[in-house]
Amino acid sequence: MEVSFSKEVQSLRLGAGDTFHGEGILAITKGLLQSGVAYVGGYQGAPVSHLLDVMVQGKAYMQELGVHVEACSNEASAAAMLGASIHYPLRGAVTWKSIVGTNVAADALSNLSSPGVTGGVLVVVGEDYGEGASVIQERTQAYALKSSMCLLDPRPDLGVMVRMVEEGFQLSEASAMPCLMELRIRTCHVRGSFACKDNVSPAVSTRALMAEPAGFDYMRLAHPPVTFRHEKLKGDQRIPAARRFIVEHALNELMPGDPHAELADLGIVVQGGLYNALVRSLQQHGLADAFGDSQIPILVLNVTYPLVPEQVADFCIGKRGVLVVEEGQPEYIEQEIATLLRRRDIPTPLHGKDVLPAAGEYTVEVLTQGLAGFLDLRPLPLGEGGREGSARAWLDGNRTRREAVAKLLATPLPNRPPSFCIGCPERPVFSALKLAQQDTGPVHIAADIGCHAFGTFEPFSMGHSILGYGMGLASRAGVSPMMQRRSLAIMGDGGFWHNGLLTGVQSALFNGDDAVLLIFKNGYTSATGTQDIISTPSDAAKDRAVDKSRSVVDQNQTIESTLKGLGIGWMRTVTTYDVAAMRKTLTDAFTSDFMGLKVIIAEGECQLERQRRIKPWIAGLLQRGERVVRVKYGVDEDVCNGDHACIRLSGCPTLTIKDNPDPLKVDPVAVVIDGCVGCGLCGANAHAATLCPSFYRAEVVQNAKWHERLLHGLRSAIVNALRPAEPPVPSPSGRGLG
Ligand code: SF4
Ligand code: SF4
């Protein structure tokens, strides 16, 4: 990974007397070190990648503290790492993207939760929900409920978030329950400050080793018959202990509001992570001031599981109505509160999903609308207060503006789907796949998670299913035996190591499946932030490359040797930018007599990472006055026939259109704008698909040699001599200038 987090690593070193300024997720990382965490692991994914990225780059400092950092191969291995805390007084933290990561980790989490933990355990999950999310919309809460793990959902305030990390470890130790901490996208990126404490070196660490392993204790195994006892312990001891801790340490916050306010007899119970949006919507209603002080009392659940029934009941008793603000579905918290109120015969009217939407992010606008509904149902005894007028006017104004915009747009704006980076090595493969299917007919394509999922968008629109990270090959197992044509499964190198090797390749080989697997070998887990994997070329290999601008992924053959070791009988490696070769290889794989798994390694370094790697190198060459050649592609506008087949076959953002310079032609011509990284796809496509010959390849030479300058001067002189004289410029009246 070429991105540097050195500034972030420095901020982890802050101590007592210092003030931390920055993003929420980095504050959480600092909180882990202040808590004496002994080991940290995880699998990268937005919005929590930063935690692990910074820890991995800060390994030297972690070693000073004695903290072990492990970049795990997937979330299951990260969760299994927490087994260290079952016997030993080791505090451990792992992180991943949820819900998908928690799904992968679920087996180990169940087996951890059953025996319970000795050292505190904190699982920091990025709750990738709502606007900007990139995964299935489900809730992590379900896992906390089913496995009896505490679930922290801290109020997005850096001081509170760090306190919840510190107290989260203690809560885990007090209850023997692992703690999950869910952080929504906005919480991870909220900025602020907090007063630091010194980092704590763990008592047992990589610098202070244990002399002996723990004694044998069958109760610590997730194995019958003790699993039956574990289940009882959860209800009889662990959850009550967690509830005591939550109350004694005031983990949930009561914002009493103004006791003299007209609406002080209402109440709101909110998930901690939604607090900021709730306060902003109360402000829209004129029910909170600029400092966030609300007129309606609020119970902020920084711990959403387990709830403390007495705490919630005390809050609700005597209120004219209580609103539960709980994002997503199903409404676990609201249902639990309804049950606990009913069991205590508390008649307080309860609202939640009756006025708020069941699905989707609770933005300020959504909450303002929901609050309006709540206040409609629970108006002041003498009628509606004038305060809400401003919120309703704001909501009406938003609606009116949207309607006006919709009217102005006679035809809707075209979608702008996300796409591969400029020069991405994966784009050419989809061009080749388009062409190969012209030869063979359409095939079933089992897509996967990763940058290559951009191939599901225009202009390619390829992929019949996405079943999970690394699951492409496994997900075609039921399809390929039913198809006349061979199926294609796609996988990235990240997905291959995450899961695909075992769930897909091993299974296909074991069952003798006849299918085609295409592995994108770009060298990194690019979609999650270009983190390194076992098949990433080493720094030494990158340095060894004579031409440092060329792709270096061929320097690591771990994928190929692994597949060979497993017994793959048909394997081809193709450079992704060679569209004609890739087309031929795909066609061969679809039509080969070889019955079994055929693997195509599509080799090409992630362009984003390549550019990060070569830009400083080029800058160095230029600074030293050395010769630098930059390749650029272009379109000869006089030759372009305007049918745009090249664009339909590529989708590169720098290959676009402009007005036709020929006044007699109306169709726009193709143009390559600045930003082209000269990946060569334009030329390769033109060749493989026999497009019109309008593309040209140019070399921009900086710090050219003397003979190049001389040659350039000669060529320019000849071209100028051959150029016809400029026609006379017509005068405004249409007559030539004399
Ligand atoms: S990050 Fe790399 S692999 Fe992903 S789209 Fe960009 S260039 Fe392609
Ligand atoms: S050569 Fe073509 S596909 Fe490659 S970066 Fe340039 S415009 Fe994009």
C-alpha cells in the first residue's frame, strides 16, 4: 500500500495533557491504546479500514507498546483471534465492515460468546448502513441478540466514543460477554477533539510474555455438554452483570431536557449513534438550542444491547408518550421496550416505526418528518404549539424544491454509475469478455465483490449474481451443470485469499466441476483501500524492476503456485491490456475439450496503486533532469466516424465525446481528454474489435535528448513545408480580405 498514514500514527503517540484533533475512527484507535489493548486484528472495509491501516503502518510503535497487530485473511480469522481472551487476561480488539464481515465471522463469534471471555473483547464494526453504504442493508444488532454479546453504539462525540472504548473493555470483563461496537459511516468520519490519556502497555504482551499456558478447563470450550451450562450463564449471570455495569458506570446518558418546557412530559429513546441527527432535527422543530439542549428528555442508548429494563421503565413512567428512534429493521429495541412496559403494566404510549420509516438511513430530514408525526400524535393539550411551524416549513420547502427541479428536468438526468479508475487493468477484461461472447454466445457470469463489480455497470452490465466476497466460483456450482455453455466465475485476488480458494476452487476441484474461473490479479485488495495481501509484490521486487513504471504483479507467483499445488490442469496467465489475447483465452476456455476447472489469471497492477508508486519516481527523474516518456492516446477527429463503438467497449472516463468540428456533421466525435494514463486499452480495443482507425498513440517526451530535439525540429519543418497555405479568412460581410 503506497498511502502513508504517518501523521495518523503520530497522533496515536499523544499522551496525558495533549488534545487529540481528528476523525472518529482514529479516536477509537487511540482509545484502544489507552485501554491497554494487547492484540489487534481485523479485515479492512469501509468505514473502519483506517483503524487497521493505521495500526499496520504503526507496527513499530505497537511493538514498543507490546501490542500485536495482525492483518487477518478474513473476518472469520479475525474473530477466531479473539480466542486469546477466553483464558488469558488479554484485551483484544478486532475490526471489520458489517453486516457482511459479521456474517463471515459469525461462527467464531458464536463459539467465543458461548464460553465467554476473561480479557475484555471489543469488536469494532463499521455499520455500513444507509446513504453511501456499499453492502446489503441489515443490522448488526441481530448478532448481539442471538449470541448474547453487548452492543455499544456510542454518541458521535469523540470524548464519548473514546470513553465507550475504555468502558467497553471493562464491560466485557465484568460480564464475560464480548462487546461489539457499531460505528456508522458518519460516526467514523465525525471530527472533533478529546483530552488524551497516556497509552497503556498491556501487562501481558509481546514484550512481557506468559511463562505457562492456562490450565485445562473444559468450561472454556464451546463443546457439549458445557454449552448447555453456557446458555444458562448468559441469562442468569452475564446479562445481569452487564446491566449492573451499564447503570453503575452511566454508559447510557439521560439528557433531562428543560423540566419547565411544555413538552417535558414526552420522551425520546435514541440509539447513541443517531443522537447528533436527532438533535439537529429537534432544532428544526425549535425544540433544541444551538448547543443541543433539548426540551424533550432524551435517553441516549450508548449500549443498545442489553437494555436495562429498570432504566428504560423509569424513563417512560409518567410520560405522555415516548418515541423510540431506531434505525433499520426489524425494530428490536422498540419491541423489547414494548414488552418490558407491558410486563410492568406501564401505560405510556410508545411510538417508533409507526411514525418513522422501517427502512433506510435516519437523516435529519427523515427524523424531522418522524418527529412531526410523533408531535401530531402527542400534541400539547391545548393544541399544536407554534414551534413546529418552522420544521414543517423546512420540510415543505424541501418538497417544493424537489418538485420544481423535477419539472425543470423535462427528461431525467442520465445515471452516473461508479466505474473503474482511469486505466484500470480490469476494464480491458470486460471489453474482451464482451467480444468473446460474440464468438461463443452469452454465458452465465457469477460476479463477486471487488473493483471488478464495476463490470456490472454500463457499458458492460455483466454479472448474474453476487453472493459474497470470494464466493463467485462457489455461486455458480448449481448453475454450471444446468447450462449448455460453460459458466464463468469472477474473483479478485483479494476475494481469492479471503474465501474463494476454499469455498470455490477446492470445492470445484473436489467435485470435478467443469467451469471457468477468472482471477483478477491486480496485486492488492484494491476495493477496500489497496491493502497488501500475500500475493502483493514485495517492496524489494518493486525496487528491482528496471522500468519501475511497468506492472510488477508478475513478481509474486503465490496464486499460481497455490493453484498448481491444488492440481489445476488448465491455467493461463494473460496481461489484461492485451484485449485480443484475453478474448482468445476466454473463448478457448469456454470451448476447450478440457473437462474441469479452467483458470485464467488476468494480470495487471491496480492502476491507482501503480500511479501512486510511479508518480514520486517520475517527479524524481524530472527533478534530476532525466528523460521521461509519457504515453497518451488520442482520437483523430477527422477520421472518427462518430459511432462511439470505442466508448461502448471501454467506458474509460477520459474517453468521451465533443462537438464534431465538421460543420456538415452533427454526430459528436470521440475525444481523449487530459487524464489519460496511456494504459493502451484504446489501441487494444481498436485492434481487437477492428474499430475505425481514428486512435493514435503519442509519446510526450520531457527532458528530451539533443538528437530527439533535432529530429523533432526537422519533422516540424517538413510538416510545415507540406502544409497547404491557410485559406483567406472571410470578412464579416462574406468577402475575402484583399
Ligand atoms: S482501485 Fe485499482 S483495481 Fe480498483 S478500479 Fe481503481 S485501478 Fe481498478
Ligand atoms: S488509453 Fe484509453 S482507456 Fe487507457 S487511460 Fe487512455 S483513454 Fe482511458
